[in-house]
Amino acid sequence: MSRLSRRVLTAALCGLLAAGSLAPAHAAQPTPPTTSKPCANQAAPPPPVDTSEVPPPGRPSPKPLPVPDKPVGGPRMGGCLPILPDTPLRPPRRITAASWIIADLDSGEVLAAKAPHARHRPASLIKMLLALVVIDELPPNKIVQATKTDASQECTCIGIKAWQRYPVHKLFTGLLISSGNDAAHTLGTALGGNGKALRKMNAMARRLGALDTRAATVSGLDGPGMSSSAYDLALIYRAAMQQPRFAKAVRTTEMRFRWHERKRPITLYNDNRLLHGPDAYPGFLGGKTGFTDDARHTYVGGAERGGRRLFVVLMRAEADPLRPSEQARRLLDYGFKLAKADTEPVGQLVDPQPDNTVEAEPPQPDASDQAAPASSTDEGSSSTPWILGLAIIAAALAGGFVFRRKPRGQR
């Protein structure tokens, strides 16, 4: 190879490498983020601590739900640090929840939040979504018969026995005040089977605009692909509280329950500390508690004061140093202070979509459709031009070496 040819080849390869090194930076530019710091758990909850989310043999793990291009509820709802109005009022201390939200039950205004769209496991708060489906499809006085599978669910339970018959309204109230997993499964069976019930729950979530939510079990026990967010659970609670059956059930402090036709009834008590007893919160409207090893503590509850109805949602909270109910109390107090100061909302809970705009099944996107967390880079896009350029260099150098080794007569 002549000196001039080598110079031409070198210049061409340098140009190719320069173009390749610049291309990934340009191609990887995403839509400008709504916050300067990427949020943890943007696409999926933290890794599980046990085997509860291992799919059945032969079934793949569900892919994370797509992350919307724009945060539902307003641009500030994409933040991960506390999202506060412009006021000297500061949120309470010792709140251990990884995500929380304070919202107006009537207007849907979000008064303050922290990582409202971070995805976590809802635990028993997903029972609110089941409750909405039950309200739509099962009359209160309908009698259903429990199966052996219904009665053998991992507890907490209200005492369902196989082959016994129960009115829907008793199962519905036990579902919400005592977080009965056996009641949840029995209601799922009455809806056509738990598989159909889950499809209906997930369709309901999408109609409400709860795009971070996938119900994997009807009870809230952890399962493959289970996820939600504080924002989504706020949507679900707000919709549920507009239903008189739900609002009445979550205000119920105790209920007599005939768990067996030949046995004495038992009394079920509401497990929400803010509703009754020494820790009762003035004007409390009712709510729901939840816990699993993977979800940690979850909580939702609302109250009325001074003509305003506010509620809070907590996700992935720890019970030390404060119980979740006490953390909720402090956030409610803070919310009412913000309401009294007439602060500007930081976001908005969206209204439900018409039924005919919701797909019958949730989309299962390919890997290429997944929205990557803001902190990660698309390694495939950034490395391909370099690999191509290095391959061309290697081939060219090898070719140049061969050319130099050939006898002059064989050029």
C-alpha cells in the first residue's frame, strides 16, 4: 500500500470513528426529564426478598408496565424528592414511606407528594380495586359458595369455610375491614374465577388512569408483576369513596359474621387505628391498611375538617419509629394546614376514562418498548458504532499488513 493510500484510509477511518462516537450521544438524548434527579423504581418495584413473585413453571416473568412519556397528573408528579407548594409550611418528620401523596377527595387536587409515581407493591390496598369491580358486577344480597381453594388462602382471613354459603355484602365488608384474603378469593371466584377477576381489575385500573398498576393477585399477596404507585392508589381510593357501598364499609368498626351455618357468629373488627379507639382521628372517613414482606407497610385513609375532605396514601413504609397510621395522621394534619393556607396544588388526580376507550387486555410490550429508567443508558445504541468502527480498523490494518507483505510483483 502506498503512503498516500494509507493516509487516505487513515483519514477516512478517523472520520468514521468521530461520527460513530458522536452518534450515540445524539441518539441517546431522551425527552427532557421533569426532574433533575432520576427516580428509583420508575419502571418496577424493588427486587423481592422472597420467592413470592416467581412465576409458575413454563411462564415468563411479566415485563414492567410501560412508563408514560409524561407523568400522569402534571409535570411535577414525575418528581422523586418531596413535591411541595410554595409555602414555609414543612412536611412532618419521621415519615418512613418511600412514596406518599396528600390529595383532596372532592377536587382531586394534589396538595403535596413524594415520588408519587414510583412503583411499589400495594399489598392489601389492591383490594380497593377488587371492591370497585364487585360493586359493578355483584349485587350485595347475592349468595356465593366458597370453594376449598377460597378457604385455604394465606391469611389474614375472616374464617371462610369450604362449601359454606355467604352473602356478597358480608364478604365485601370483611374484605375491607379485616383485609380477608379468603374473602378476596371467594369474591374473585364469584366474578368468574380469579383470572377473570384480575383482568377486570386491571381494566378498571386503566380506566381510572392508574397506569402504574398491575394486579397480580386479587388479595394483594405478592405475585409476578404486581405493582402500583401512591398516585394510582389515590385514584383508586377517590373513585371507591364515591361509591356508597365502599364508603359505608370502610367506616364500619365491627361486623357479626356467620362463618359456618352451624356455628356461632364471630365479630370482625376494623383494623384501621384512625377509625376508632384511643388513636381515632377526628372526622376520619375510613381507609385501608396493607402489609407483605415485599411491599412493607401500605396505607390509605381520609378525613374531613373545615369543609375539606383530604386523604393520604403511603407506600413502602416502615413501622419504626412510627406506625403507618401515625405517619398518616401527621400527613393529614400537614394537608389540612396546607388547605387552610390555600396553597397552590402541585398536581391533579385525573378523571376516569370512558369505558369504550379502554382496551380489553393490558398491552404486553416487547423489550424495545420498555421505558428505561432515566439513570440508565441504552448500551446497545451507544456501543454499536464503536464496535463497527473497531472492526473496520482491524480489517483495514490487517489488509495493510497483507499488502505490505506481498511481493512487489503481485500488487
